[in-house]
Amino acid sequence: MAPNKLSAGVVTALLFSVSVSAIEQAAAVTSESVSGAELFDYETTQLTDEVLQQLAESNSTAEYANLVSFDNGSEDSDALARRSGSCKSFPGDASWPKEMVWNIFDFLTGGALIPTIPIAAPCYKNWNNYDAGKCASIISKFPDPYFHEADPTSIAWPIFQGKTCLPINSPNGTCTLGGYPAYAVNVTNVAQVQLAVNFARNLNIRLVIKNTGHCYLGKSSGAGSLSIWMHNMKIIKYLPNYKGPGYSGPAMKVGAGVTVKELYQAAEDAGVTATGGICESVGYAGGYIQGGGHTPMSGLYGMAADNVMALEVVTADGRFVTATEDSYPDLYWALRGGGGSTYGVVTSVITCVFPKMPIVTSTWTIATGGNVTKDMYWEAVRTYFDLLIPFTDAHTYSYFWAYNRNNTNTFQMMPFFAPNYTIDQFNELVEPLYGKIRSLGIPFSPKTVQHDSFFSAYKANWGNDTVGTWISLPGNWLFPRGNWEDPAKFDLTFDAIKAHSEAGRTFGGYHQAPRNRMNVDNAVSSAFRNVISFLIGATLVPENATPAQMKNASDFLTNSVIKPWEDVAPTSEFGGSYLNEANVMQPNWQEAFYGVQYPRLLMLKKKYDPRGVFYATTAVGSEEWVVEDGDQGVQTQNGRLCRV
């Protein structure tokens, strides 16, 4: 491509004359938005037609303006595919941008482009930065999700990167990029997001979006890609008197880089309650909201996505738009539950918030051993599951784990979570369960505490999880209320749960029923509208697993861990799976992850992204693409992205 003939002097001139003058001085300065709230400062710096016109009219930049131009829709997706070939451009291809083109793009973004160095590179000599001390520190920090969040391209689940640069002190080993992006853009304004979207689309480069890298399926990674790193868009604003389309009342405007913990702290400081998840390091406005967002407050306020009033978003054509029930209403519908990295790049969301209220939590453990037989244990556990209809009807939630180790069964409630309850009200609710456990003669000492706010209850019971492992594959299943309303179905359901544990496998889970408590219309899966129990399973993988061993583990997860649950709660009866923590090889993922909404979501994907700018594994429309990662035993992102 012609841009590689630019001299260093011309490039330096471009840095000042184009990047500074055109992007910053000619950027949009409006703070208005149809969302009902002012834009954040970083959202007022936008790529506009006027900026692009300046680039096109300048003698020094006219030749290169097309690199970052908007999509005018003059070429249909089939024609683009024929022109671009069946695959995204990949390093080493003739179509891959030359270094000078990357330099121009870097300058246009104000120096925000970061060539990827794998997070564990100091553990290997082939990157010429081997450091045994740094390597030891990396190994110790690798389970911490914040360690990966602070890196432009690292992700929480190395299996899906391809395990090509693990945190192992191996000076003579080889560390490669594998599924890590080739470059990341450290975006701090909307213009940079638009530039990245346009550059990737116009040059047929795979594009990925990373906020925290917390996705369990590796969606924020991709070999040979350009990554948009949202981490530094960390602004939260409390709007006590928000007035927007469809809602008036207290709200929070939340930047794309804000984590759940940061939102909770801001809500606490404002004297309100926000709906979010239980893992503090998850990015709120990205995949969490776009995946629906299950929450401990679901018994009162439904899914977190149900409370989103507006989203600011860069679409696949590079335009910056506001999605509300009045502005781009179909995009607004899809972005609330239709999956992340699919329709655009969200730069902020506005979510309504709720009054501060007391929360009762109760933690306890029961186990076999001593005088406690397996029959006694399972009668107690069945009593808990048997009561999920009254528990969810009472707006409560729980988080628990069940283990079977060395033929000892253990059930840990961590915690039972009851919003807007007093201790007396809570004790009355759980007496059928707690009284039954005591009557069985099982040692039982619940710790029941009343907190004055959600944040207090949250801090006392949850926090960060452990990530960075490559020795397990996760999956989950959602069981509908109908399985409890039909006694025969309940027997089959509980038998499947018990059989899972008696086979020596761990499971975690929740009771929750978000339903549609806010009476909204959005893309949240129909499975979540019917769920009453959400169970998490996994299978272990050898530390140095071969592709054959990885395939065996993946097949076991699909066929022996998840399928028995799916058999008793099929998607045709509103069973399903939570797409952000799911089995990446789920066979019927369209129905399992998206429910009855999938056909409409696919239609909107084709409308808003006809050229396939945004791809993520198991995202809407991803069945039209394949990652050619060879024989790795499980789907990774370590390969060229091609059309099917």
C-alpha cells in the first residue's frame, strides 16, 4: 500500500499537523446528548465529517484519509467479501498494513497505539526482556483479575488465547502472541474508538474489544487483530434528577472502563443502590450489561440490563450515536442482553438506581461425616431446592457451592441474600429450611447478619474471584421455574443435580428469578425470564494438556457435565445458559445463550454490522465465521478469522 513510502520527516509532520490540529481542534465539542444527560468529556472529542474533510483536502494527508473514513454504505457486504477475500487480513499477508501505515494510524490516535507484548513475556528470552524477578512477580499476580485488566491485551482465561505464553519461568522456552491482538488502542476519547473501528473495517483487519478481559470464553482476544482497550474510560456521575426517554428519577452515568466495585462504591457514596454482579472486577458497561447482567438485586429489579436507560455507542460504520427507546430503539433493544462485542462499542451507559435499603445475609455449611449420613445430607439439600419457588417469590437470591471430596459431601451457602428484610422477617422465611436441617440432627450454625446497605452486604460476602487458570473449562445451565411446578420434572431435576455431585464433581450456583420485574422489552434471554436455579459446572484439564486431552475434557464438559442438566431443562422449555460464563463449545449456543430472541438479534446484527466488523466467539452472527486455530481440542482465538 502506498503509505509505506512516507519519509520519517513527513510522518513527524503528520503527527502535529493532522493528529493535533485535525483530531483535537476540529473535534466535536458539544456536550449535548438525546440521552437526557451531558456527554462525558471524553465523549465530546469525536471524529466528524469535518475532520475527515480536512484530512482529505490537505495535500500531505489526502492520500491516506481513506484509512479512517466512515462507511458510507456504498458497497454491500457480499461485494466487500469478494474484494477483501474470505478472511480478515493477517500478519504476513500482502494486505496486512505496512509499518508506516501503523505509524500513521498511531499518530492519528495521538500516540495511543500499543504493539502487544504478552503479559508473561519476561519469563522467556525470545522477547529479549527476560527477567527472573519480574517473572516471579507475574506468576504470583496471574490469578488476580486486576493484573489482567491493567494490561492492554491480557485475558482472564489463557486457554482461549492458545496458551502460547503462559506464566512459567522458561527462559529457553518460546512465548508467542498466539491469540493476543497484534496491537491495542488505549482509547481515552470517542474519536480514538471511531478511528480504530474505521481503520479495522477499511483495511479488513479483525477487531476486538477489551474492557477487563474477564470473559470466560476469550471474546476479548483474537490473533492478528486490533484491540480497542476501554480500561481508562473510568468516569461515574450521579444524576439525582435524571430525566430521559422513558424514565425520570435518580440514575448513574457509567463510563465503559468502570468496574462493578467502582460503581457500587459510587452508589454507596450517593446513598443509592445500583444493580450489578457479584465479581467486583467485572467491567460494568461492556459485556456484563450487554450479556444481560444477573445480579443479587434481581428479585426486586430484574436483570441489570433492564435498568439501562441509554447507551452511547460507536457503531460499525464509525458513527457515534445514542441508543434509547426513542433514538435507535432497535439498537437499544439489542444492546441490553444481546451480547457484547457484537453491535458496536459502548462508551457509557445510564442506569437507573434505587433507594438504599437493609440487606440480610446468611452463611452456613453442612457436611457429611460423624453422625451425618449421606441420606441426611441429601434430604437437607433437597429441602433447600424444593423451596426455591417461595424463596424466589420472596425476592431473595443465593450463591452456594457443593463439593464431594474424598467421599465427603459439603454444601456451603455463601450467602443467602435477602434485600429489604429484617432479621425476624428473614428467619420466618427460612424456617422451613433451617428448621428441617436442625430436625435432621445436622450440626448447623448459620451466621445471619443485617446490613444497612447493599454495599455493606456485598463487601462482607463477595469480592474478587480467581482467574488466570488453564486447568479447567467452565460451563453453566439455567433451570426454569416449570421444573419446580411439575413434581415429576422436579424429581428428574434434583436427581440430575445429585448424580452430578455423587460422581465426585463440584457445582456452584444461585437461586434467582429476575423474570421481567421492570416490565421492559429488551434482548435478555428468555431463559433468564424463566430461571429459578442457575448451576455452574466445570471439568479439569491437565496442566500441560495436549490437543487430544483438551478435546476429551471439552467433550466431557459438554456431554457429561452440562448435557444431563440440559436434558431435564431443554431450551424448548426455557432452559438455557448464561453466555458470559458458558461452555465455549455449547452445541446449540444460539438458543441456549439468547433464547427466543436470537432470530431478531441476527436480523439486527445484519442491519447494524453488515460487513462483519465485530466478531466474538458465540456472539450473534458468529456462525458465519470460523477461527482457523488448527487442532487445539477446544475453540481458541489463536488463528486467522475467515468466513464460513
